[in-house]
Amino acid sequence: MYDIVIIGAGITGSFIAHKLSKRQCKVLVIDKEADVANEASMANSAIVHAGYDPKPGTLKAKLNVIGNRMYPDICNELGVQYVKSSAFVVATDASESRILDTLKTQAADRDIECRDITGDEARELEPNLSAKVIRALEFPTTGIIYPWLVAIALMEEAVLNGVELRLSEEVLSIDRISQESAHKSSPDSCDSASEGYRIHTDKGSYECRYVINAAGVYADDIYGMALGHKPEFSITPKRGEYYVLDEMEHPVVSRVIYPVPGPAGKGVLVVPTIHNNILLGPNSHIADDKEANNNTADALSYVKESVKKTVDNIPFDKVIRCFAGLRPSGDTGDFIIEESKELKGFVNVACIDSPGLASAPAIAEYVTDEVMKEQFDYDRKTTYIHGKPITYMGALSDEDKNRIIADNPDYGEIVCRCCLVSKGEIIDAIRRPVGATTVKAVKKRVGPGLGRCQGGFCEPLVVDILAKELGIDKTEVRYDSKDSIILMEMTKSVNKKEEA
Ligand SMILES: Cc1cc2nc3c(=O)[nH]c(=O)nc-3n(C[C@H](O)[C@H](O)[C@H](O)COP(=O)(O)OP(=O)(O)OC[C@H]3O[C@@H](n4cnc5c(N)ncnc54)[C@H](O)[C@@H]3O)c2cc1C
């Protein structure tokens, strides 16, 4: 019997699990994917937006502003990178300039730092900004992160402090259970309320007092499973597609460049990443189904044409990859974060589309300290174990590198030539508390395959290391899901009997 089961280990579920891991309660996190942050929390623009544009009075507006202020300290505590990149929202004509007036007022109302500058002043700071730009608002508190690394670090620390995590396990149905069958995990961990839940997955069943539904695009389906009928909200996945440009010494921009927002959202952006790549995107298009995170030629050409309106000299010959993500967009336009009116103890954290990433730390606080304040009033743990940040050899001085290599020569053996990732870093990624079990999970933690060759050189070596570390055959190593087979069989094995 668990006190709380969280369905979904995206950025939302990870922040909530981390928050609850500081309390004396028994928490289980279930995710159908092979890794933490594998869905919307993996494929997005990775921006901690400043919070000037969500509609006034919405949860999005409130939680984005708070989340943006929380991120730098949280990333610092977790030992993951947070770069305060700043951003320009640019106008190219008078009607767009009027939209900037509204954003400027909203920023002032929300106490968000904002600088109003002319097109020429903006071009002095960003020389590749289009000559068509006549005015820009600068938002210096805009940040960039690697969202999956934040989620992984949060979940590692949560697991070190007693949270249980079950990956590759899909929730299939949910029953309500009454007081008689709902046992308490500890005498003082549950109060005397009457209901609980039994969650059935493809691998087992779990009983709990409270459910937190953080299931991204599937949050409406998960709620429907527990209700036994269609819920009052529905989620329509909106796909956003991107180009990724290769790492460059002098990327085309150093700040995030937004056009003015429109009915489809923030528009198509030019986004620097922490490692000097550039993301171009996303568009916004209703996807056919909740798994349709594929790229399309039409959307990519739309992205290409759109970014040319704000930034010149984009080196499209440096594209190394395209990807797409699905926004879990709800029909109310706002986040839905509340205890169900029909199901006591069932908390929906649903319709978390943009700015869900920027808001995630504030969403977790809102769930535990406002929505479920009384129910989650568990005592604080007296001791807490902090996670160990990942060691990135590329970020170290030669002295430190030599010291580590002397101690463990695996750190001197380069596996990924594009991103200079060593065997030692890959082994660490596999052995960590929420260890990587797939090629993609290794890539998310330490980067082999993120560079120019996209794994062409290093992937077979990563497969080899995974097989050895996990004690499985190479043909059992997967890129990501159980269906993403890399090796079918050994083509060069010698059948000793036939040979004889
Ligand atoms: C194209 C795009 C760009 C974006 N850009 C930004 C940005 O720059 N800044 C920003 O603030 N926000 C951005 N967002 C929004 C942000 O990415 C999301 O709000 C956030 O990632 C949502 O996180 P989540 O944890 O709620 O959902 P998810 O990350 O989708 O996690 C939900 C989890 O639930 C699991 N799950 C679902 N069903 C089941 C089941 N039956 N059983 C078990 N597990 C299940 C899934 O496997 C998944 O891991 C963007 C989104 C997209 C798609």
C-alpha cells in the first residue's frame, strides 16, 4: 500500500516526486516509458520562459512566473546546468509593436524584468537579427536548460530518498477501493478518509490512498479510467517540429529570439542551447493521435520560412537532426491542477502544455502546498540524501581530467568523438541510481549520439557497454522502447559444429 502513486515521470511527475521525497510518505512513480522524461519533457524548446505572455488570471501566468524564479537555485542544488540566456521578443511592424505594448504591461504587472529597445539597439546585441525588426522587448530572466537532465536529477534524488520508480510499466486501468480494503502503509501515514485506488499495470497492481495524474497527453484517458466515464476535459496533442543545428563556435544568436505571440502560441523561435547548438521551431499542428510525434516535410518548411522572418544568416547546411514533440494541450487553454470533484484523493495535473516546463517547480509546490496541503501534511524527513552530479569530462580542467583518468582509465577512453564522451561517463550513466538501460537514456545523461554523426560512430560501442553492464546479449539492447531493436542477430558468428 502506497500513500501516493504518481502516474507519469515527465518533468511534472519528477518535480512532484522530488518534493514528496522530503516527506515521510510512501510514494511510487509509474511510467510506461523506458526512461524518465521521454515524452513532452524530452522534445521541447527547453526554455524557462520569463512568464510575460500567458493570459492574465490563469494558472499558467501565476506558475510560470514563480517557476522561472525557482529554477536557478534548484538547478544549482541539483548540479545541472541552467543558463540565463535572455530573450528578445521582436516586432517587424506597427501591429506587432502594439502586441509588444501589451506584453510590456503584463511584464510590469508581474514584476518581470523587461527592456524596451529599438531594432537597431537589438541588432547591436544580436547582429543576425533581421533588418525588418523595428523593436524588441528583452527579457533577461529567460533561461535555457536540458529539461530531461533536470527531471533525471530530481528523480535520482527522489529514489535515493525512498521513492520507488517503475519504468516500462503502463497503467491500464484504475479501480476505486473502499475503506475496508485500503490498508494503511504506516499507522500515521494515512488519515481516516474513506477511499483509495488500485492501479493495474501491464506488470502488476498497486494500492494507494492518493493518485497524482501527471500523464501528459494521456492524462484525460488516465482520469477516465478512474472515473469510468469520459472526463470533463480532453487533451488534444499539438505537435511542434524542430531542426537542430550543429554545435558552432559562434552560433547565429546568443539569446532566444521569439516573434510576437499569436493564436497558435509563442510562434517559431530561434533558440540557443547550452552546448552551442541552435534549435529552430516549433510550429503548432493538431496531431492525428497521441503517438504521432513524427516529422513532416510541410511543417519543417514552415519552420524554415518562419525563422527567416526574425533572423538572417541561419546556416541551414548545419542541420544535424529534426525532431518533434507533442504538447498535452487541454480544451480550457489553462493547466488543470486540482483534486477531482468526483474522486476524493485523485489529483489531476493535466493539460500541462507550454509553459509547463518553466512552471514545473511551481506546479509541484502548488500541488503539495495548496491543492493537497491538508492531505499531504506528512512530517518532514530528518535526514535527506543529496544526489551526486554527473561528471562531464569535457567540462573539467586538464589537471582534473588527469586525476580522474589516473584513478579510472575508462575516463580516458573516448567513445563519442563528436561530443568527446568517455567510456567511464557512459558506465556511470548506467550505474547511477536511475541508471540508463537504453542507448537513448545513455545519450540523455552523458551525450554520445547528440553530436554531428548522431551516433553513427559511437552507437555500436554504447550497445556493447550497455550489454556488458546490464548482463544481457547485444541483441537485447534497445535504442529506446522495447520495439526499437538495434541488432537482430550476429551475422558473423561461426557455427562451430558446421565448421567441423
Ligand atoms: C514542441 C514543444 C515545445 C515546448 N516548449 C516549451 C518550452 O520551451 N518551455 C516550457 O516551459 N514548456 C514547453 N513545452 C511544454 C512542456 O514540454 C510540457 O509542458 C512538459 O514537458 C509537460 O511535462 P509532463 O511531465 O506534464 O508531461 P510528459 O513529459 O509528457 O510526461 C507524462 C508522462 O506520463 C507517462 N504516461 C502516460 N500515460 C501513461 C500510462 N498509461 N502509464 C504510465 N505512464 C504513462 C508518459 O510516458 C510520460 O513520460 C513544450 C512542449 C512541446 C511539445
